[in-house]
Amino acid sequence: MQVHAASAESAVLLLEFLSATLSSFTPAAADATIRSVMRIVELGHPLLTRCAAEVIASCAARPATPLSATMLAAIIDGLLLHCSPASGGGAPTARLTLSGCADRAALLDACCAAATALLPRDKSACVARLLPLCRALLREIRARDGTRAREGPDIPPEAGGTGLGDQLCELLRCCAHPQLPSKSAMAVAEALGECLSSDCRHAWTSVLEARAQHPT
């Protein structure tokens, strides 16, 4: 959808205001506001996508976030739909643009913040979403590092998966606790193993660090 520059600028200002004030909202108002912010992502505008994701991540990451467990789960479910590489059906060999990489990184950051906040509120809901979120992070790491391997050193560092590897480690540190059901723990471990056995050797360091955080 075409977004005019003036409209985008106004939306950015509104998002900045929301980021600074959402913590004072009632839970119902915060949920409704974040639900509206999530719709901005559907516009496909790179700057607005990143700004919206930052607002969501900031609100979810607050120690006393006003967001309900239902809303935190909806954030993960909704934003993960937008986290596949745009071409190649999500295949790790798809050529990625730096703008698309930044958009997905911001969305994945918001998902991780929501998952971490969801765990103490609804453990089962968090556990149910841990594997899809890990797979999305691993897919993005492999796709980016595959691009760097093909395109060579001229690809800027932000196109690689190092920051996403740190994000994956932090997610597992917070959510993959010793009480994680064995079935879920094994599924996450298998996902990490699949990435380690792939041809994307540049991603191995990130995945090894994440696997070291896993309780199995």
C-alpha cells in the first residue's frame, strides 16, 4: 500500500508518543492500542514497520507491562506471519534486501520481548510459541548468512545473523528453563540441530551459542 511521506511522518510521531506513554495505559487500553499498532505492519512500509515493532517491543519489555497474556500471545502469532523472507517462500537461499532484513529483525525482536513477558503470565502459551519463534530466528540467521556467503565481504555486517544469534540466545536463556516440557525441549534442540547440519556454515557460531543456553 502506498503511504505518503507526510502521512508516514505523522504516524512516526504518533508511534513515538505511544512508546513514551503506553506504560500508563490500562490493560484494556494498552491491548487495544497495540492491536491497532500491529495493523500498521500490514501496510508494508519499512520505516513504519520498524517503528511499530519498536513500540510493541518497548511495551512488552517493560517490567510491569500493561499488556495481557492474550495480547502478548497475539503479538507473537501476528508478527511471525510477517517474518519470512519476501522471496523464495522463506527459503534460506532467497536474496534479501537490507531493508527487509531490518524489518524482520525488528519484528522478531518484538516477538522475543512478547515471549519473555508471556512466560510468567501464561507458561503453556509461551511454550507453545517457543518453537515457531526459534524456527523463525534460525530461518532468518540462515538466510542472512547464506546471502553473505554468496555475496562476499561487500555485504554490510547488518545483513548477517550475528545480532539475531544474540537474540536467540537471550530468548532461550529466558524461556527455555529446566521445567520446559521434554517434548518442547527436544523439538527446540532438533531445530537447532537442523540448522547446524545445514550448508550455512556461517550461522554455526550463532546457533552453537544458542544451543549452549538450552537445558537439554
